[in-house]
Amino acid sequence: MWHAARMACISLGGNLASIPNKEVQAFLFYHLKEVMTDTWIGLNDINSELSFLWTDGSGVSYTNWANGAPTYRRTYSHYYFDYGNSAGGDEDYQEKDCVIMTKEEGTWTDEDCENDKNYICQMNTNPELLHSATTIPASGFIHYGDSSYAITHSRMTWEEARKTCKDKSSELASILDLRSHLFLWLQMLKYGEPVWIGLNSNVMDGHYKWTDNWIIKFTKWATGEPKLKIACVYLDLDETWKTASCNETYFSVCKQYDVVAPPDPPQLPGNCPESEEFRSWVPFHGHCYYIESSAMKSWAQASLECIRLGATLVSVEDLAESNFLTHRIQALESKTQGFWTGMYRNVDGNFYCHLN
């Protein structure tokens, strides 16, 4: 329960955590990597609906609400009226006055204060320890998750930075999830400089790929990025990824791995349908693809046509599949403005893909 969590924090000389900016949000979220449930924070609107305050009484200058949060409704699992004595009552009454940080994305949502959750406490630092130096291993690498990272704090081109990493038995860093991204962003803020990362398109002739061969499943592009077809990528101070000429000079971040990237999936045995009605199916990694460029349809019509052919609109599962499709449609760019995929936004606001 939120109130019990707050009392536990107070008994330790602190309070439930306040989050005044995105740096603190990032710090807390990446430290919650092993937490199994959502987590209480100090934000609440117990005194006045939608007038949120932190437990220390401070106002709200930064938020990280999930889609649809906070809610302005009261939920009743059961309500009854006793007409015999004209009195009303309620059972299991819920009012969402307390706020959690979700374990998956770190976003905030309001919850019934009586629910049981993990919680985050904070307390003021000891003034005598305020200027204690941060200990960094002699190797320069700091371990997080299943990898170790080191920032090279001198300006280099992307190729020079990559060679420097290789000389340290490492590689320019790949960033595979939000927690790792936030961890690296906080590390680079200490130097106040953007850093080269391992994502690039100069090695793969226009196709973006991590130098360590991990599949791209997480991105944090700035608005309008990637702007350049042949470029290298850096993590900027505003927490986004941006493209630049590989000859620009930035700091860089190297990564050593506890695990290796999985190999590309093999081409599975099997055959694609015979070509008919001017349709040609192309095999790739266990799937067959047909690209329609002669008849424009709405998304719903295209989806039904794929089903009629015994298929579905495409879902793109990794960079290899994306590069394959990009290569196939480049020759058709003059014939059409674009191609439908199987991704769609559901009524709940989340994106989904057809399974193919």
C-alpha cells in the first residue's frame, strides 16, 4: 500500500521518491532493471483530484505519464442501494490517488493507493560525502546489465573511435533497450559531449546496422532522423540519436560483451507459390513476399487481398528483413508513394502487427 510504503521510507529517514527532471527519472528507471513489479513513487493527488504534489510538498515540474494517464474517474467494482432505509453504500470503492512507475517502460500511471507495490525511497545525501569521488575501474569500463561500457573523452572521427574501441578489445556500443540507453545517456552527461555509437550505414551501403551485428530492436531517433542515407550515428545531449558525416569528431562509447550476437537466421527449406497472374513470390528467411505496385488500395482492401492470397500484410521483425524489403522496393519508388505494412493502431492507442 502507498501509505505503508511512505511510512517505511520515513522510518529510514527519507520519503517516497520525488522525480523533478528526466535525469532523475532515467537514473531510477535503469536501476529498477531487476524489479519484478511496478513501483510506488511519491506523486499523489490525495488532497485534491488531479492536483498532484510530491510527498515533500513540492509542485510538479516534470512528468512522464503513460498514454491515458492520469485518469479522472472513480471505479466501483460493486454498488448497491438499500431502499429500505434510503441509505446508499459501496463496496470495494477505488479512487486512483497514488502514482506508480511502470516496470516495463518507466512511465507513470495513477493507481488505487491500497494496492501492494514495490516502492522507491529517497533521502538527502550526507554533506560530508557530497564531494566524494566516483570510483571507476582501472580499465575504464563500467558494468551494466550483461555488458561493460567506457566513454572515450577525446574527439575522433567515427572510424578512429571504432579503432580505439577495437584496441580495447571492444566495439562501438550498440544500444538494445531503453534502460541501456538511459544508462549511457547519464554517463555521457558527465562529460557534456555527444558520443559516437556503433549504429551506421556507411559500412552497409545505406542500410543502418550495429557494428557488433546485433539486430536493431530499439531506437531513439530525434525528430526527422535518420536524415542521411550514408552516415554514422551519435547519441546527443538531448537523449536522442542523430546522424552525421562519419568524418565529424565526437567523443565515443565502447562496449564489451558478456554475450555474443546471435547469427542471422538461416534460409529455411521450402518453396514459395508458383508465379501466376503476373505475381512473383520472393523467398527470404522462411517467408515468401509479394510486392504489389500496380494497383493502389486502402489498408483494409490491401489486408483482405493478402488474406485472399493466403498471406497477410507484412510485419517487419528485424533489420535484415527491413533491408531486404527496402532493396526490393527501391526500384519501384517511381511507381508509387509507399507500401502498406501490417502495423496498425488499435482502439487502445497501442500499435499491433499482423502475424505473418
